[in-house]
Amino acid sequence: MSWDTVIGLEIHVQLATKTKIFSGASTAYGAEPNTQACAIDLAMPGTLPVLNKQAVNYAIMFGLAIDAEIGQVSAFERKNYFYPDLPKGYQTTQLEKPIVGRGNVEIQLADGSTKNVRIHHAHLEEDAGKSLHEGNFNSSFSGIDLNRAGTPLIEIVSEPDMSNAEEAIAFAKKIHSIVTSIGICDGEMSQGSMRFDVNVSVKPSGSEILGTRTETKNLNSFKFMEEAIKREVARQIDVIEDGGTIAQETRLYNGETKVARSMRSKEEANDYRYFPCPDLLPVIVSDEQVEELRRNLPELPDARQTRFVEQYGLSDYDAGILSSDAAMANYFEAVSRVCSNPKLAANWTMGELSARLNNEGLSTSNSPVSAEQLAGLIIRIADNSISGKMAKQVFEGIWAGDGSADEIIEARGLKQVSDSGALEQMVADVLAANQAMVDDYINTDESKRKKKLGGFMGKIMQASKGQANPQQVNQILAQKLNELL
Amino acid sequence: MHNLTIAELVKGLQSKKFTSVELTQHFLDRISSLNPAYNAVITVTAEQALKAAAAADQRLAAGDAPDLCGVPILHKDIFCTDGVRTSCGSKMLDNFIPPYNATVVENFEQAGAVVLGKTNMDEFAMGSSNETSFYGPVKNPWAIDSVPGGSSGGSAAAVAARLAPGATATDTGGSIRQPAALCGVSGIKPTYGRVSRWGMIAFASSLDQGGPMARTAEDCALLLNCMASYDDKDSTCIEREVPDYTATLNSSVKGLRIGIPKEYFSEGLHPGTEKAVRAALANLEAQGAELVEISLPNSALSVPAYYVIAPAEASANLSRFDGSRYGYRCEDPKDLQDMYCRSRAEGFGEEVQRRILIGTYCLSAGYYDAYYGKAQQVRQLIQQDFVKAFDNVDLIMGPTCPSPAFKFGAKGDDPVAMYLEDIYTIATNLAGLPGMSIPCGMVEGKPVGLQIIGNYFDEARILSAAHQYQQSTDWHDLAPEGIA
């Protein structure tokens, strides 16, 4: 029996405001526990929330980016439950009147096709703090860090429009690309800036009736999300094919151990007792405010992709990859601007640089190689000062902090020899010193001679300590050997 | 000195007839000798008060000091005071010392008022008799065996017993006006949004409003001048200039149209109370006001609507008291659940727990529409009643509460009988309107209150009508036996 998979996503996006959604405390990541939590964040008696206007603007910008309806009147509600990382005993969120209504996001798939994913809505809410169970805390104690409590979030809720892990990942990446492009989120997944809840169900192929779904919460990388979806789909199919039924439940996936477990069943689900928050007035969004934000909305990934093709002559594919990540796109453009060689700029940004950043777990914005430095390297590649092989050495040098491309080429004597007189002499010397190889070449059947060239190349490069321009050597060598035939 | 009004104290201080230190010491002495009988004040800040008084005297000596500079007051223990325990009348916060001031406290501090201490109250402002306080009930200075009303019973009793010339209070369903009536003092609940709620521990956020209590309407006007302010720390505070409420006190009531809601004179109203209130209305009529019978047809729904909305909001507002960050925590919790359950079961009193349960129930899945949703609709109807009424009248008047102060324990076993204490006061909170109570007679040796309800932000008109009434009567000057 074959099965269809139905996937919907809820994505929590931390907004890049300087202060929290309802207080003036800083949102900066990584501070000592509880040093960025003020009386409001600690829910001290008598304290009151005041809405951060920038958070509202950011939410509206997201709505504009996905062509959604913007709620002219949105309202905050209290979602009540007890948990140590939730100081007020309720989360201030939006339910009945979210700020962003229905919208659409187009995703590109590997086969080149596109698909529309509908957004049900996106709402503003506050993040919770964190419980700490390790470190100085023994089994009978847990610590609470409320630095994150009150960080503004938008929760983006999709329709169940995705039918496999690939589509879900493409959608998640597209959202990442949009929110970083318009600058409302720093996109730092490892710091929890984006977190995904995945709703998955399966049904017999072609069936109109949706299966029972499970929700896997708090996935914070595309990789974990992909694994979690694949495992959950397989689990559900196994259960059903073994004659069982899927229980509606919330699950947790551990990316390290690759094990998912049930967190709570539908029966155990909280009754959150939502009701309008009496401490906050409804949020009124004026047409002027929306138009102002629309005018100033930064370039969206799709528009940027089109522009990269037109402006820089990149392939659709390359332009797509570069424009999917705002930081990478900006980096590429900066490199291109300095070196005036968009093709090499694109190749190096997507190739060597991205690979190296991925390996080190770094993002483009904290790359040790600046756009100017990479451009400097590309200039030397383009003017044939260095070979591709040397370029990799130079890149490593720049990465290690040894200076600019020119400084490293100079210091290590890496300059490529492209002087044709010198190269001709070098080739002649090598041929003279290796008469046996030359004879062998001449006696070889014409169709197989090409394979013999490599041996000569090796000797010549060796003689030049790798500095001979390989294209020129190739040309000269072929010419000289032909003269001997 | 303790028989002088705030207006007279201001004059005396400004003309150096006495110093703030003398005045402060006088009231501190009265608190230490008289308070044990009334239990109206639960924290006395003598040292700080004398220091503040000395500073006030310097400001007064330098000239150009604000009106309230050097005037001693008491704060209801619901207002957070930096460095001074703020208990909200609860065991839950018996150990809570806020590191910040409520905006109201800050306003008085800026004006140079001297804080003598904090007043007793029903736990988390939930009660109409002051019997729910963790610190024991407040006694009514007019009848020691009777309740002072609540929840601001401590503030009302303290003013009645001349332990302070004025005090702050809060009103969610009548908590300023009802105790003011029962203790024979004046008290005003301003329009919702007029006084900042920052630092005022929340009971029901959409209904809570701070306001002053004093012996006269003029004193209330002086205190409200200082207490009311726009505050960007409270999103529900309304940005609107605060008028000088003393400036219009002398406006005549001639031509004033006073609405008399027939629903406020229905069965359940004590005949003595009715008689006193009717006499007060006749007095105003004699001064030239016009009495107009009106109807507020949804009045009967106000108590049931209130007892859904207020507990619903309270159930969420009080969730933060979970034993984890401040306040009471049970001994040796065995796990998280145990810490939550026992800290709250042991830290909250019975009435608070009852209201948390009612509120939680009303918001539960399947009940929300029938209770909370319906109550919000009723609230709209009640508000519309008032809006319609104010098309035709300038003020609305009637009794503050159905009967004079009842004896301790009289309604203790019957929460609903207790809730009906606020039958005439609750509607103004639901509508967000300003309301006041002033003394207008005595029944069986206990004071009766006249309630004056105004249109939105019409506090000045309420205060001037009250002042005009007090100019021709002396109910507000009476003192309980043994006080003067």
C-alpha cells in the first residue's frame, strides 16, 4: 500500500528588536543568566506590559513579504499554564485577531518546479525563559534563566500544504530566507532564533480524509527537521500497517540521539483558557503605517534572484542559492562590486567560502574572510597571477588571518609564472632532460598521445615549483612536441 | 492637629504654623496608641516618615513647595513601595519587599507627601469587609464590632480614626466607595485610566482603579491632583491633562441635573439608608439642582457579570504567585507540582482561592462562551445604560451600599450575601466611570454614604457637587466616639 504524507509547519521566529516585546530589557543572546530580565520579565507584582512598536512593525513587514492581509485591529490574549520558565503563569500571545492573516509563500524544489504553500496566519507573542537542568544543578534542583523571557516572536502557521520532507525543508528555508532578507530576524538557528514545530500525518494515497496528526516540537535545525519528519512518517506508516492507530500527541525529537518520544497525549493537553489580555490595548494598524513599511521593505529573495540573473548574468540556480540567504547575498554583492567578476565571486562565495563556513559552523556574517579580502583573491585569479590550486592556499592563508591575498602571495612567493619566454625555456629544458619520455611520446599511437602529456606537465610544474601558468604550459608543450614529430 | 483637613494642613505647613516633623510625629503617636484597637495600619514606616518630613520642612522653608509637601498620608498595602514590604493583605506576599515604587507612590513622593505606613486590606483586594486579610480584620471606628467595609477598609478606618488625614485606596467593584461609606469618610474612584496602575498589584486589571480617601471632598480633590497622571508604563492609562480638581469646587449645583436610578432604591435597601440618601438629594435640590428619575435597566446583572469577569482576570493575574521567584514557598516541596500546589494552597486565603477557582472555571473550554463571553456582553449593556443616562443628566446619585456596616461574621458564611454589598458600586467599574462616596447621615450610630457617579473624566463635577453638599452639611465632620 502506498501512502501520502501531509505536513504543516509552525515556525517561531525571534524578532531582531533590541528590547523585549513588553519591557525595556535587552534581547542580546548569550548574557549571564537572569542579567537581562527586568521586573516585568520576572513578573513582579504590579508590573505591566508596554508593547514594543518595532516588534509590531517587524510582524507587519513579514505580512507584506508574504502578501498577507494585515490585521487592522489585532489583540493580545493570555494563554494560561503553569511552568517555571513562564513567570506570569500565562503567555501573552494572539489568538482571535492575529496581526498577519492569510498569505502565500512559493517554494522551489530540486526538480526545478515550484509550489505554493499557504500561510494560515502569523501572530505576535512573547518567548518563555529556559529551564537549566545541568551544570551546577543536581537532580533535586533546576535553574531558571529568564533572559529569553519576553523576547518577541512571530509564530508563522502554515496550512498543511507540504507532502514530504523536501517540501517542508524548502518551505522552512524560504521562511528563513524571507525573514533574514527583510532584516526582522538574525536567522541564527543555533541560538534558537528560528524553531520549528512539525505537524505530520499520513493517509492512503489519494484519500481525501486526513489521518491523525502528531506534532513534533522545537526542532532548531533543517537537518533535525528533515530527520524528524522522515522518522515520523515511517513510524506512522509502520503503526498503521501493523494494524495500529496513530494517537494525536505532541512529540519531542532529540537531534543528538535521533530518538523521538511522546511528550503528551491529546487527553493530557492543557486547557489554556485564552482570554483577552486586559493590560494591553488592541493594536491598531493604520494604512499609512502599512504603506510606509511597504515602501521601505527590503528586497525579497525572489526579486533578488531575478535581479542576480539579470544584473550579474548568473544562472537561475546560482542566483537562487545566493539569494536564499540574505547575508550570503550581501556578501556576494560586496565581493562582486570590488572584483568586478560576478561569476568568480558567485563560485567562490557558494563554493570554497560556504563549505568552509559550514565546516566551522559559522555564518556568513561572522566569516573570518571579509568580502574585500575574497575580492582581492579573485582579482589575482582573474589576472592569472595565481593558479586555482594556489588560490586555495591563499584562501587558507586569508582564513588563518595571514593578511590580504597580495600579502600572502608576496610572502610565500606564490606568484604564477606567465612570462612566455621563461615558460618556453622551462619546457625546452624539461624535454631535453627527458629524451626517453619524448621518444616514447613520438612512438605512441596518435590517438593515445594526449594521455602522455600529463607526465610532462608534472615535470614542468615540479621544475617551476608549481608557479608555472598551467594553461600556457599546456599550449607551449603541445606546440613543442608537435614540432618534434 | 488631627482634626484639621488636608486643606487646612497645607495652609498651616505653608504658613509655618507647624512643621511637617511635628505633624508626622503627631500622627505616628496616634497610630501607635490607637491602631491596636482598629488594626487599620499593618506597616508603620516611622523612621522614613520622619526623614521625609524633615526633607519636606526644608522644601517648605525654601518656599514654592507643592501643596502636599509635608502632609502625612497612608498607602493601601496594594501599592508597591520601594524597600517597604507590600503584602496585598496576603500571606503570599508577607515577605515581599518590592525594589520599585508604584507610580502613585512615586507621585506622592515627588510632591513631598510623607508616608506614615501601609494600610490593611482584604487579601488581594478581594472582599467587602476586610475579614479576608492575612493580618486580621480592621475594626470600624464607629462600631468596634462591625466591619469597616472592604477592600480598602484599612485606609477608610485610618482616615475615620484620624490616624492620617488622607490615604490611597483602590476600587475594583466598590473597594473605595463602600468602606468610605461604612466608615463615614469621602473617597473617589476616578475614571478607569485616570490613575496609573503601574506598581498597583493587580486583582482584575480591566476594573482596578486607584483613588484617594480623606474626610472631605476638597481633600480628595487635593489628593487626586497628585495621584492622577498619565503614565507610559501603564498601557491602559489615558493620555489626558489632569485638571486642577480644586479649581472648580465652588461651582454651584444650580441647574445641575441629577439622575436618580430607580433600580438603586429597590428592595434590599435599608430604610434608614434610603432616608439619609433621600435627605441628601433633597439638600442638593434645595441648592438648585434638578432631580430626574432615570433607569439603569441592566443594573441587576452587574453583580453576576462582575463575579465572572473579575475572578477570570484574577485567576490569571494571580498565577505569578507560584512560589518560585518571590513570596511564599511551602516547606520542602517534593517536586514542582507539589511546590505549586502547596505554596498556593498555603499562601492564599479561602476567598482568594474561591475566586481563582471561579475564574478558572469561567474561562475553561466549553464554559467560556456561557460565562466570560456572556459577561462581557452584559458589561457592554451596562455601559450603554450609563451612556444613555448621561445624555440626559450630569451626575447620577444614590446609596453607596444597601445598609450600614454589618457585624463581623454576619456574612462570613455566605459569599453571595457579601458580594451583594457591592450591588450599587460594581456597575461603575464595569462601565469604567468615576464614582464617589461621601457621608450623608447616620443610622443606628453608623455612617451612611451617598454615591455620586459621573460621566467619563468628569471627576471635577463629582467633587464640586460633593463639596457643595459638604458646605451645607456636617456629616463629614463627625468623629467616632473617642476619636476627637
